[in-house]
Amino acid sequence: MATDEIRVLSATGILGYGFPQESFEEGLRRKPHVIGIDAGSTDSGPYYLGSGKSLMGRESVKRDLSIALKGARALGVPLIVGTAGFSGADVHLSAAYELLREIAQENGLHFLVALIHAEFDKEYLKAQLRAGKIRSFVPGTRELTEDDIEGSTRIVGQMGVGPFIRALDMGAEVILAGRACDTAIFASYPLKNGFPHGLAVHMAKILECGAYCAVPGAVADCMMGTLRSDHFVIEPLNPRRKCTPTSVAAHTLYEQPDPYLIYEPEGVADLHDAVYEQLDGGRVKVSGSRFLEAGQYTIKLEGCRNVGYRTIAIAGVRDSAVIRRIDEIEASVRAHVENTLAGNTDPGSYRLKFRRYGLDAVFEAMEPERHSGRTYELGIVIDVVARTQELANAVCAVARSTLLHCEYEGRKATAGNLAVPFSPSDIAVGPVYEFNVYHLLQVDDLTAPFEVELVEL
């Protein structure tokens, strides 16, 4: 496509967060060449990858995806969704596809969709590990083992722009991708059309969070990026918002260890010479970003394993004597739990933690000490992780009842020590996961490991 600019519409920071339809329609009036949406993250921890579930509710995702799909088809431009289903494994990709198909059927839409798979075969990864192709992020930190790979519930790789460009070259009108770099969702179309790599990645880095770089910022709103040969322009689509050089430049700090370098599978976007200029209409012009090609291509691997099951109990404390002695009280409760379960339960089969929070949780607006400056209230979450849900429930029950009734120096009444807001007091959370694969896979081809599947809807 011969053009002197590429217009990219970002609908929202995360699919399912929502966005004002008026902002999106304003974006459509600017005639974007492509619409992109990031649909996932590791920010919420490993549970969603391990469980195969999504953080976002189905109805909120359907609402956002419906609006974006109908807008893209009306204009005849590609819709690109990355990290589909929130974590981007095959189970998430399948769920996202079923939702897309449902929307298409309900609205009488027909198009060619590309499904880009990001889940990696364990035997393939073991072979790569034996070949010395997998390393840790930081030299000297824990290296990956075959046991880590085998013990993972599932492992995904974070794709760059290559698989998206391949899907576009194959004629895809809608792309649902598994785990992907946020920037790849928005940079792939400009790069396919020959625009500068550094500027494309820098613009994509800003667009992937919706209107978060605007003032006031909002992840749940739309943003337009216009890329030209020597600069790009970032423009909010909601009249309540504007961009400033400071707000746009500050967004390079988001999830980055270095505000001047954006690391991607293909290399690094170098922002040392980037210049931010205020334009009218709350727009900001950015120039000077460049790209440094990587000497070795790498794909970030993300995998997790089940480490047990969690039960929690939440309570508030408003007795100053308890708060003053909370360390010794928690120690005595822990000892009582161990003694109570001794003989039947291995102490190594569970973990008991007391997490402290709190402000006005007991009396809320009626709290007389709200403005005293004193610590008058403490929120406690009894957090148990054990090998089975039944054991987690049992440990939490003993810990909660002991903390509720335990003796301590200065106690004046036999009433309970805790204000318990919920019934049942103990909440079985379910399986717990932890990241056990967070490493780099060295490859010669960044596109080949990701299968692109075309489906006619």
C-alpha cells in the first residue's frame, strides 16, 4: 500500500476494560488503516495462564470486541487483537475465537480470521534447552531445567511483529493472536508497509495503553496515532483529554527498566534522541526515535506451575492492645496451628501468612479516630496455601478461630478479637500458580515458532 502516513486506532488499553463509543466513532471518522487492541497481560499474575481463564468478564469483552469488529468491517480495515483471552495460550485463543464467531453470526459478518498460536510444545522446548538455546534474563540468575518445563501447566512465547505481518500477508481481515508483545499489535501494520522501525515501535508503545498517556489519563479510552516517515503524532479522541510532551514522554517509563530503551524480540527502540513537541488540539508530535537490530533474536517464554490451593479469611482489628502486640499474637497463633495439626499434617505441606492492611474497614464513615493520626485499625488477611484445598481450608479454620479468641497481655474482655465482614468467614480461592518459566529462547527466525491458522467466518 502506497501512502505517506499510517493511521492506527487503539480502542482501549485492555479488551474488556471498556471505552466510550463516542471516542471510538471519532476515531473511525479519522479513517484509520488498522484498529488494534491489547487483550492481556501478566500484570495480574500467573493464575490466568495456569487456570486457562480470563481476568476480564465475557460480557465486557464481547461488548468491546463487537464495537471494534463492526467498526473495522465497516471501514474494511484489519482488526488486530493480541494476547487473546488474557494470557494467550491455546485455551485462551480458542475461547476468544468462539466469542468472535458468536459476534460475527449475530451481526451477519463474514471475514477471514487468522489465529496465531503462541503455546509451545514441551518436547520442543526441552530440545532447545539441551541445545543451549534457552537462558535466563539476567546472567547468574536461576537457569531453566527440564523439570521446570515438564512441571509447567502450559508455556507460551511472546511473539513480535513477524507473525502478525505474516497473517496480514495471508489476507487476514481479523487477527486473534496468542501471547504477544503489546507493541507488536500496533507496530506490525506500519512495519509491513515500510515505515521506520523505531518510530513504529515507539508509537505502538504509547498506543497499547489506550489514552493512558493523556491528561487526564485513562486506560479505558481510545487514542489515534498517525505515523509518517520522520515522526508520529499522538492524538486523544475524547475532548475531555489532551496530550502534552510530558505526558507522552512519561509513558516511556511504563513497564520499562530504562526510559530510553524499549526492548523487543527484534531489537531495541532507542529514544535517546526523541523529541516531543506540542501541537494544537491536545496532540503531540514525536520524532528522533530509532531502532537497533538485535544481534540475537529472542522470544520471552512464560510458563507456570500449580503450587497448591489457597484459602483466605479477612478480618479487621480495632483493639489497640491487639495492634500493639500483633507480632507476638501472630507468632502464638502460628505455633498453635502447628501444634494442633502436628502428627496428622506435615508442616511443609502448607504455608500460613498474615497479611496486614487497613483503614476505616470496621466502622467505615462512623470511625471516630479517622483524623487522629494514630494507628487505630488493622486489617488482616489470613492467607493459607496448601497441597490440597481441604488442607488449606483446615489450616485457615484453625488459624482464624485461634486469632479470633486467643489470649494476650492486657485483654479485658472475652469477646472476639476480630471483626469478620463475611459469612462464611473462610473463602476457598482455589488453585494457586507461580511463574516457573520466565526465560529467553534464542531463535534465528522470529516468525516460524508461531503457527498461523486461517479460518473463514
